[in-house]
Amino acid sequence: METVAARLEEFCSALSRDPDFDAPELQAFDTADLLILTTAAERIREARPGSIAVIGDRHGALTLGAAGPLGAAGVRSYQDPLLAERALAQNAARLDLADRYVAAQLGPELLEGAETVLVQLPRGLDALDEIAWKIARYAHPDVRVFAGGRVKHMTRAQNDVFARYFGEISAGLGWRKSRVVQAAKPLPLPAGAEPPFPKWGSDRELSFGLAAFGATFGGVKLDHGSRLLLQTLAADAAGEPRMGAWQEQVRPERVFDLGCGNGVLAVSAALALPRASVIASDQSDAAVRSTRLTAEAAGVAERIAIHRADGAEAVPDAWADLVLLNPPFHTGSTVHAGVAHRLIRDVARVLPPGGELRIVFNSHLAYRPLLTQAIGQVRQLARDATFTVLAVTKRSH
């Protein structure tokens, strides 16, 4: 095992995170990638072309490790984040492995006939539930799943999710703080069984339902930060007197929801501002699909342009009168404020002078100096024990 792992580690060390967020303490692979590949190495080497599927590869370690050192052909790979997809493509081109894999959607395109599935375990159980259901539904009856992660992020509940859909579950020994769970013998699904996703939810403060696929941030719930931000928008729409309320300025006609998740902010803005054009974007495939369903159910789909995009790249310069942002504070499973900093700097480009960023974030995070430096004047609109909502007006120079 150690010899195979050493070869794979040498190979993976050449991978880059680009164009994903990077920092000196981050790398393009971890020991969970190495352990998944090492544990599945024999099956990968003997696999028929097109019989290996990969789910959740962050920057190409699983896909290209299988296709390169282990010799697999026709590997199919699904990645929820767009930046992970782009990093894989760039690494594959640089290592001359672009013809050894194909990107595919999470479903039959990815899994039909798959006999070996490599999975980087997702953060949430809903995401894992959707993955496990689809493997059991579409993969070959003799499929074997190798799902790995860092031990500190793994729980018994993940085994329980696999046990809903597979008759054989086993956990391997830990290695360098990582572990692999194997699942085999998919259980027959009831005839005509509906897929568990998308799920739908409601909230007493919303006039519309929320859709969510497994990997969607917040799921079908209105998260607390978004709830607080929406309260400030409702106050503006009602004309409540306070600094920054819409009655003191022109109502926004172009709204951009950056990191749209389940679509709650974009749809709320479209309903509150019936004359406004709305753009919603997220790098998550699950989020984009969820927002589309939420918008359709609310009857505003024709007024919201929805993009799977990196940051604000789908929005023209100086287009947005109002940007709504509930930024993430992690990259993968690593907490890092640099992710939000990158988005804040991106917002400055799409705001014209006088345009506003409405942002909610955990109150302990020191975003105010960056917001002032990158965009302009900062005003606090709301704050509670956990979250702060600020309005940031783009300076004219």
C-alpha cells in the first residue's frame, strides 16, 4: 500500500488548485484522496473503459489519479462546484490526460454501468443521501463504492445513509487521519420510487416554497442570516424611515444575488421589486438547479437569469443597482475568510457609483475594513447575537 500511495502522492503533488481560491496552507489534494485511490487501486487497474465514476473530486486528484498512475480510461466525473470542475480540466490539460475522462451530470449520464465509484464524502448528509440513492439507482448491480474523508469530518450517520441503499457496508482502518467506507450490493428500490431530491420546504415569513437538491447550502430552510437580510429588504420596500431605505433613493432596477443557494434572496427580490431585472449566480450545480425550481414555483422564473458561475463573472461591469450577498466562510471543509474576501472584491466591479451591496455575515468576522476599502461607505442596518447586515454604497471615484 505504501508504495502505491507514495506514487500517487508524487503525482498529486503536481496538481494545482487554480482557478479555485488558493492560500499557502491549502493544497489540491489530501490524504483521503490518496487512501481512496490506494484502497480501490486493484479494481481501478482492472476496470473496463468507462466503468469508473468519480463524485466530489475537488481539483482532479481522484479522476486523474485513476486515469494517470492507475491507468483507467473513460473515467466519468461529477463535481458540484464550478471551480473544482475548471481546476480538474486545467490539471488534465497540463498533464496530457484530458482524453482520459469526461465531465458528467449526477445521474444516469455519470453512473449507468459504473462498477467502481470513488467518492470524496460531502460535508452534508443530504448531499450524501442524494449521491447514495443515485448510485444504487443507476450503477451496475456489482458496483462497489469507495467513499473517503478526513476522520474528523466523518460520522456514523454517513454509514447509516449508505445502509439505506446498500446491503454491504464496511469501514477500513484509518491512515494519516483519513478513512474509507466501502458500500456494495445495492438494495432494490421500490417500483416507481420517487427520487428523494429535490426536497421542498416552506417558512412562515415566505410566500413561496424553497427547493433544494442535496448539496444546496441551507437546504429547504431559510437560514438565519438570510432571514435577517430579508427583514431589511422588507423594511425598505415598506418605506420605513431609516438611513438607506429605498424611499430616499431610486428603487433598484437591477439586482444581483451572488451565491444564490436555494434561491430565497433572488426570488424575494423579484417579488418585492416587480419591475426589477434579477441575476442569480452560484458556482454550485445543486444551488443553480434549486434556484431554478424555486423561481419557477414562485412564478418569477422569466425575470431571473440564473447562472452557474464563478463569483460575479456572469454580470457586466457597473450593472447592478443592488447586490445581495450571504458569503460562504469555507472552501471545501476548510474554514477560510479569504473566500468571502474574494467575492467582496468581485462585487466592486459590478456596482456603479451609488450602487449598494447588502451583505450579511457572522458578526465576529472583520469584514468592515475590507468593505470600506474595496467598495465605499458602510452602514449597519441590523445586528443580532450572531449576524450583522450592512449596506455598502459604491464610492464615486
